[in-house]
Amino acid sequence: MSKLSEPLKALINARFALPDVTPAPKTIHSVFERIARDAASKDVGVPAWLTIATATSMTLNSPASLTTLFNLAADANDEAQSIRTAELMREVGLKCISFNGIPRVINSLGAFRASLPAGVARGLTTLPTREPTQENIDATKARGFGLWTSIYRPFDKKLLDKLAQSHPDLPVHIVNSHYAALLSDPPAPDGRPRAGRVLTPLIAISCLRAQTGVGPQVVSHVFGLRKAFEDEEGLAANDERDSVQGSRWLASDEGNLWILGTVDTILKAFEEESGARTTFAPGLRSKL
């Protein structure tokens, strides 16, 4: 295999190209603490605010912030609870692929696992649940289309047609590779934490808000969160909505404002530390 030249390696890793992950702001622990207290005052449980903070930190490419967040949300005296916390954060991180892409999720999840206490890392599940097979493919596709319909109705079919005008495989890939294979939840025989019908829109809103430049998609997923409580058939099929503490309030106008404000609070901490609104696509910085 040929080797990269020193000038090429230097250019790839030039500081102005931002080749590394984003350090956690010095204030991030206190920021997360304030978010946790504010959530509790509004009767919003840990899974909801932890999902928002995890997805935002993933979007900002800050594994160190994930570690700080885990240490705040986990119970050092309860390993089982700590494992559940890490499992939920890991599941949220995986679903960030649909909104942030694969590379930063690989980097962040790898660094996150490496930072966990040894007992927690050993306790994480190792059995995949999304492997496609001849036996489950039809059910997986139906599950994905059901999630798509639940989020985008009554414009679900119209939106698919519009996406197909851009590229005939665009809706095929979005529904089957993301909504079916990733964003909708397969059965979890081991009872691992899932980011279900309420937490998945929180992931989407947090990632997209932190990215900037995708306001229409933020709007879509705000409505997607609200529709989780308007779909009576879906409510009968999935009781996760009311098992997420504070979920109905989060789906209200006041709750929507709180979600966006919480993401903005985290973004502000990074902006104050580095002067950058977001690290997702800031453009190349001056070499000077």
C-alpha cells in the first residue's frame, strides 16, 4: 500500500480544516446541571433531557461532552442504572446517523465507550437487533413506513412523491434505510433502553437545530413530535409516549420552545468557548 506524503498528511490535519473532535467547553458540566434542574422543575424526566443533550453533543462532535453528560446522569453507586444510561445514550447516538451522518457518530460512540467505567462497558449489550433477514424484512419495511406516516401525515405520500422528483431512489433510501432500518425500533428481547416514538423526534429536533440551515426539517420534526399524541391508533400500538416523563408537555407549544431553548443553551456554551456557533459545517477557517 502506498504511503501518504508528509505534505498531504499535514494538509489533511491542518488546524484550519478542523480535523479533530470538538473539546468540551469548560462550563459544560454546569450547563448540563442547569438543564437537568430546569427539566425537573417542569416534570420532564431524565430520558427526555438526556436525549436532547446527547443528540446536541453528538452533532457538535464533542465526545468529551458525552462523557460529562454520562457522569452527571449515571449513578456511580448503581452499576445497573449506569449501564441503562449508557445504553440509552448509545441508542440516541446511533439514531443521530440519520441526521448527522456516519463519520462523527463512529468517532463519538467509539470515544464514549472508551471513556466508560470498566464495569459499565462490560455490561453493555453486544447483540445486534437490526440485522436484516429474509424473515424480518417485510416487517421492518412496514415498521419504517408506519413511522414515516405517523410523522408526516397527512402529507406523507405527497412528500414521498416530491422526494422522488429529486431522485427516484431518495424516498426509497430514506424510508427503508433510515425510518425502517434505524429510526423505528425493532423488538428488543433483552429489554435494552430504546429511543422510541417520543425520543426519536427529540433526537431529530436537537440534531437539526444544532446543525443550522435546515429550518424546514426542524419544523417537520416538531410536528412529528406533536403527532405522536394525535395518532390514536399509534397510541394503542405503543405506550412509550406516556412512559417518557413529561412527553405530553414537550409536545405542546411551551414544551417545543423549551426543547429549542435547551439546544440553544448548549450551543451557546460552545460558542462562548470557541467563538463558533456550530462545528457541523462552519467552512474552512483562515490559515492566519
